[in-house]
Amino acid sequence: MKIKGVDRFYLLLLSVLFASLLAACGFTKNSGVTVVNNSVAENSGAPMSNSKALTESNQSQQSNHVESEKRINAKITVGDKVFAVKLYNNETTRALLAKLPMTVSMTELNGREKYYHLSEKLPTQATETPATIHEGEIMCWSSNSLVLFYNTFSNSYGGYVRLGYIEDIAGLKEILGKGAVQVTFEISK
């Protein structure tokens, strides 16, 4: 098959555009090294801390619509255990912050999350369908449900807004246990 001069030009142009798109993605994986937004991380196979795993996941997805890279320090208390939390600076989180501190009874759902239905809807201009939800993530679902995840799992549901994450998830599953649990959300001083 012989390619004419004009066809060669378009083929070359398409090749250059395709290569540019791949390079613009900013994500490549090569021999145990992951490059995300010009940051290099070794893939040792060892589990990462929740903070590092979620930060890298969120950076690579760029889907949490964080308006500022500045995180807000907060804490969650369950029984006598306090968990440090990093909250994203977005419209939904700011609306939730206005309600803090608050202690709520969170209901068990599917052996992987606790939720609480808020009395008022939070603003949620941009929602997403995260492919994977990580243990320790805190999200708003359907604009009025505060959700705390204590297991990592694949997801196909939409309507989520990421609010933040627990920095160190050690003991989270155990303390949340089965059934409803009292959880206090507050801003750290």
C-alpha cells in the first residue's frame, strides 16, 4: 500500500499529537519507579502509609477538585482513640467545617464504611466515581451523607466528594467494630 504525500502528513501529525498526549499525562511506570507529576516514588512492593498512598493516588487522579493544596488539620475521636485527619480545602469541606465540632452516631454499611445522614445538604458542585476507595478516606455522598471508610475496595458508585483522609489508619477497623458507633469530628488546634 502506497501512502500519498498528504496522507503521510496527516499520519505524521496524528503520531505527533498522540505522543504529545501521552507525554502530557505526566504518568509513566517503568522498572519499579512511578513518576507522578514530576515526583519519583520507588515501588518497593511494601505498603505505603495511608497518607502517602492517598496523596499519590489523589495527585495522579487529579479528580478530587481540591481548590488549594493546603490541607486542614482535624481529628476524629472514636471511644478513647484519636485519629489525625487531613481535610481537603474544597467547598464541601468548608461547609462541613462550619458544623464542627460534632458528635454523631454513624451507621454500619457493608462491612467497609460508617455513614451519618446530615440534616442539611452540603454544596457539591463536582462529584466523582472513585475507582478505588481507600481505608481511612472521608467523603460526602449524595450531598448529605458523611462517610468514613475503614476498608479499601473497588467502587462503581458515583456522587462522592472527597473531604479528607485519616493520616495513620492503625487500629481504625478494630475501634469502629460492628454496628453503630459514636464519632466526634473536630478541627485540630
